Amino acid sequence: MAPDPTAPILLFDSGIGGLSVLAELRKLLPQAPVIYAADNRGLPYGTKTEAQVAARVAGLLGRMTERFGPRLACIACNTASTIALGMVREVLELPVVGTVPAIKPAAALTHTGVIGLLGTSATIRQAYVDNLETEFAQGKRLIRHAAPDLVGAAEARLRGEEADPEIYAAAARGLRAQPDGERIDTVVLACTHFPLVQEELAKALGPDIRFVDGAAGIARRIAFLTQGQDFVREKEDFAVFTANGEDLALLAPALAGYGLTDHAIF
Ligand code: DGL
């Protein structure tokens, strides 16, 4: 059965990282109604245990699906996807698109054969990432580094605040200081927050680094799964947050830039 044309696409992240996915989705489906959900009460996910992340994501997505009746949910967060995508797909009766570290396209791009991967602490230790490496980066070297401080830096940037440049320098050092690190020519941004600070990372890592993230691929997957469906935007798109706070007013201008003109607390 075709979905209600006003049914939204639900994009879910712990914070504002999923906006990097929303930007790509707007290019392909500008007419699609979107609800952007940020579990800012649970932010950051990257320093939590697998059980904590899985419980939050499955519980919240279940309740949000009931409340908002989306036609499709996207977990626009690598940490949540690499931990809980399978479980969420089992419990929700709608298509669920996840976010997978873009190791496959990075392996196709690298000339030196050395790929860097920046993610959260939780993401870089997942078997999901080991499997992607085995499947797509045979014969290449994948150097992983957990850069949880970049999450806060991206959040700050969208509030219009400057983050300490040392955060970017430390992320670059974390990759470069590992064996073969100086030969990295391609960096996977395996956290949806990180494309939002790509410029700063580019400065810290030096020239000629190519960055790869999953946002455009996720948008294509959503467009594919909804092809042939009608989209009617009845009211302006909005964001929902799981915690209230002064920072939400500071985020409002950036949210508006992504077409999210209002926000509510869930
Ligand atoms: N945006 C999330 C990701 O892609 C991580 C942010 C967090 O640590 O909550 O992994």
C-alpha cells in the first residue's frame, strides 16, 4: 500500500550530526517532509556501552514511529547503526536505513593503500567495522582513530561557537602517529557529525587528503526505497529533541538553514 503522502521521513541521530545526511537528502528529495530527531539527552552515544545505545535507540525509535507515523526511518548515526541497526529493523515495521562507515568507497579512492578512519570510540570497536574492512579493504591498511571530541566541536560549530583548534590537531595526530599514518591519503568520516567540521579537519590533516562519508549514499538509498511515492509537505519540517536547554535557541538558525523552522521536545 502506498504511504500517506504527508507521512514524513524520520532522520534520527544523537545530536546534529544527521544534518549532514539531511543536506544530501534535500538535494534528491526536496519535496519530502522530514522530521529530524536528535536524542540530545543521550548525547554522546560514542562513549556509551553497546547495551546503553541499543536500548535508547530501539526505545526512542519505537515511540517516535508511533507518534509521527513515518514512512521510513533513517538512523543517521554510525554509532547507533553499527550497534543497533539489526535490532531496530526487527522491531519496527517500516523500512529502516542505517549509516555504514564508507570503507568501500574509500578503498576504491586511495592511491597509497592507506586509509584513515575517524569515528566515535564505540564505532571503531564494532565487529561491523571489522567486517567492512575484511570485505572491502583487502590488501589495504585501515588506520582507525576515535575522535569523540569532534562530536562536541561539530555541535559547538552549529551553535555558532568556535571549538578549540587543538581538537582538530589531535584528531589528525591520532591518525598520522600510527604506523604508516603519514601515507594516509583518504579519510573515512565514520560519524555523521564529522562532515560538519570537514574544513577544519582538512586544515589539520594537510593538503591532498580526500574525505569520504556515507551521507550521499544514504540519501540515494532513501530515494530508492521511496521511489514512486508521493510527497506532500503539509506544514514546515521541524526537529524534535529529547532534552530542553538554552542551546536549542542557539541551534535554531543552523536548523533553519536545513529547512527545520521549528523544534519541539519529545
Ligand atoms: N553522530 C553520531 C555518529 O555518527 C555520533 C555522535 C555521538 O557520539 O553521539 O556516530
